[in-house]
Amino acid sequence: MNQTTFRPVSLVLLAPAAILLLSLLALPIVYAIYLGFTNLQLIGPHAVNYWFTGLENVRQLLSDDVFTSSLWQTVVFVVGSGAFGATVLGLALALLMQKASGVVGKAVSGLAILAWNLPPITIAVIWYAATTSGGTFPRILGDTNHDLLYTYPMLVVSIANVWSLAGLSMIMFSAALRSIPTEMVEAAILENASATQRLFRLTLPMLKPTILMSALLMTLLTFANFTLVYLMTGGGPDNQTNILPIYSYLQGFKFHRLGYSALLGNVIVLLSSALGLAFVLIARQYRPGQVRKNKLKAMSA
Amino acid sequence: MELSAQKMAGDSAPPVARVKRRAEPVSGRLLANVILLLIGAYFMIPVLWLVVGAVDKHAGWQIQLPTLTLDNFVDALSHGNAQALWNSVIVSTIAAIVSTGAGTLAAYSFSRHRIPWKGPILLGILFLSGVPVTILIVPVYKMFARYDMLSMVPTAVLLGVTSLPFAIYLIKNTIDAIPQDLEEAACMEQAGTFRILRSIIVPLAMPGIASAAIFSFVNAWGNFLIPIVLIADQSSQPAPIAIYSFIGSATIRYGQIAAFSIIYSMPVIALYFVMSRYFKGGFSLSGAVRG
């Protein structure tokens, strides 16, 4: 069945996907690049009659203080809570589950997987409830009326984001840990290697590909996590959690500047393209077969 | 899963090693248990509010001893909220059909046919699956507004397309694993491509196709930004927007928010369990594209 020549039936099979992907994914991305250099508005004089304004939007972007701080917040949020936070917690969970007794491990991993499966809106609602004035965490910390979400907005949304992603990271690491050959662990034990030595000399080096995969995947997922932050803070207070996707949305649909909003979207595309490229390169470099097998195995055991 | 890992490390170790290790794991295990329980509390506390608040007559943002009632669930489904849930079902189902339908055809072709530039095209598709959906809203809003398509069905199709790249990958991997003998036999019998697809490929690739369908469904189910921007009609809005307006309303009914959130989250959790039980895999990336 593996044909040596191209057959017309392939075109028929590929057509629906090609038409959909081109018209609703690729074309909009290209269209957005163009709109980013126009003065398009949602309502107002330039809603219908808009035109190409060259680098005018870019000039505004470079002198926009909110953009600069937004970019910085995005990096802090994406790297801090995504690449670092979720990966570290996922790794810690997987490692601890090997040591701890079965029941505890099962219960906690079940909770982490539940958290990862909840829809973003639900996560936003429960974390809002848990951290706002009168919520559970302020109570535990002793000052019931302290609005943690208002005082430490970035920290709170980051912790909520870690909460929602660590389960996936844990699944990836659990699968990877299982694929470490038992003989190597036994050999290390026979050599009287301490637990710390085994962790740093054997386990972590073996997990390196998974650590990289997890960090990148968590980065991409955090980048896409508009809903959580938008529902919890709306970008505030005082623009403190105004990450790029939110700033782009607010510029377009609150301040009606669709052109500028599209330009901010272009910045997001540039950033995520760089990330996506890194993702593809690393996925290809590190035994793609094994990574895929891990993903498939992740749920089976 | 953690049990099996433990067994591997413990049981297969030779007795000599086990004696040597004995001093260490007891305290180590206790410490591991304590830390895990602390992390467990971090995962538990926010969910606890959801469960307690949903059955509490006087629910607030704090966890308190509930005055038990089921009114919250009843009230949560009134005022057009049941309609919003139904809209979510429609939108997510259309999205799942679009992405698995187009995805299966394309995946079969990618798996079995000779296509020029196959490698680069597949890489391009993989790349598209990583692009955040947030950037699509301005251009797609502009396109939909021009052709008067700011309504439920086009939005559902768009949501399906955002899951399509991943669906193609998932299904292609499954088809790649199917031996080609059956198809060759069918080919001898003069079966056409679509006959082969329907009678051989689709049944055998069902786990992958079902995974892709559930992935797309869950993805569309959870999306908030795309429907709120692209669906103009208030009564066609899906459940996430209903929750959003719950929070924004003048008198916040905490119990109803919690109850509705539970009802809204149930299908996703249920689908995950179906998935992990019966299809054993391919689903671990289900959160891959959230918007």
C-alpha cells in the first residue's frame, strides 16, 4: 500500500484538513500579521476604513510602558510557574510516590490528575474562592480578611497555574521513572550509593530528556493559559498580572484598538514560535520513539 | 502506577541489598509520606471549597460547616444555565466531529500514501498545534464579522480546527501501528480506498480516533475566550460564559457557582476515566491546547 507515486485520492483525503487548517489557522495568522500594521478599530472611525500605517504601531509598542512590563510579567509567569514550577512539582511528586506508601501516593496522584483535568474556568473559580478575602488560604494563614489575590496577584496566579499543570508533568515523570532499568538502580545500591547520590548521579541524568520535554510543554501550556489569569484578576490589580495574551485581548476588545491588539498577538506568535521550534528540535533529538511510548504508557499502568 | 514502580525497585532487589537498605527507607518513607500529604493538602484545599460550597445553603467564599441542601444544583440549572450547558454539548460535539473527521482522512493519507514534502508538512502541522489560540481572535473575529458568522456553528468549527493538528498526529500514530497485510488483501479484492478506510482502518484505529475525539471535545468544552468573542448571541453562549456571568453578577450566589462548576466539570472528568480505563494511552496530552 505504500505507494511510490502520488495519487489523486490523496488529494481528496487531505482536502478537508487542508482547507480547514489553511482557512481557520494559517490564514488568520498571516492576516493577523498584516492587521498588526494597520489602524483597525473595533468601533469608531477606523472600524471599516482602516489602512496600513507602516511602523506606527511598532513605534507605539516600543514606547508603551505597559507593554514592557507585560512582556516581563509574561516571562516571569511562563518560566517561573510553567517551565520551572510545574516541572519541579511534577518531578517531586513522581519521585516521592516511589518512596511513599502506596495509598498516600495513589491519593495524592489522583488529586493532581483531577486538578489537571478540571476545565480552566473551574480552576479559576476555585482558586479565586480560595485566595480572595474570606477564602480558605487567608484563613489558614491567620488573617481572614486579607485578600491574598489582591496583595500578591502574580504569586497567586502562578501557584494556581502550577496546581493545574503539575498532574500532567507528574504523569510524564512517572512513566520515565518506570523506564529506568532496574539493574542500574540495583547496581548503584550494591555499590553503596546513598539515596542522594542515586538521585543526582543516576535518576536525574536519566530523566534529563523528560525534564526538558516537560519544561517546554509546561511553557507552551502556560502561555496558552489565558482563561485562568483573566478570570482571576482580569490583568489587574494595577496591571500586575497583565500577561501578553490578556493585554492583547484588553487592547482589542476593551480599548477597541484591534490593530494594536493584533501586533501584540504577533509578539506572542514570535515568542511561541521560538518555543515551538525548540520543542520540535528537542523532541526530535531525544529519541522521539521513546518519548512517544512514554506518553502512551503513561495511563496504562 | 506508583505501586508497580515501587515493586520494581523493592522486590527485585537481591536480599543482600535489602538488608543494607533497611535502616534508610523507614525514615525516608515517613518523610516522603509527610511531604506528599502536604502537597496533597495543596491540591485538596481548593477543591474542598467546591464540594462543600455546592451543598451549603449559606455558602460564601470560605469553607464552613454546610447547612446541607441540594437547592444549589436545582437553581444552578435554571435561568438559561441548562441552555448554556446544552450549548456546550453542541459546540464540543461539532468540534470533535470536525477534528476527528478531517483528522482521520488526513492521517490515513499521511500514514499510507506518498505525498510530496510530507516531512515538512507534518512539521508545519506540529508547529501549528503549539500556537496559542489567543492570537487567532482578532483576525478570526474580523473574518467572521465580515461574513456574518459570529454564531455558534462557525465558532464550534474553529474550536475543532484548533485541535485538528494534534488529532492528525494522534490518529496517524495509531494507523502507523496497524499492519498493512489486511489492506493489501482488501486491495486484491478490488476494494476502493474509502471501503478500506471504512471497513479496516477506522475500526482498527478506534482507540486513537476516540482519543482524538475526546481531546477535541474536552478542549472545546473548556475554551472561554473563543466563544465569548465569536458568539454574538447571548442565548447561544456555552457554559464557561455562564460561569463568568455568575461571578460578575451583582449578587454573587456562591453555592450556585460551586454547584454549576461541578456539573460543568463532571463530563470532562468522566471522559478522562473512560479514556484511561479503556484506551490505555495517547491521552496524556489532553490539556495540550487550552485557551
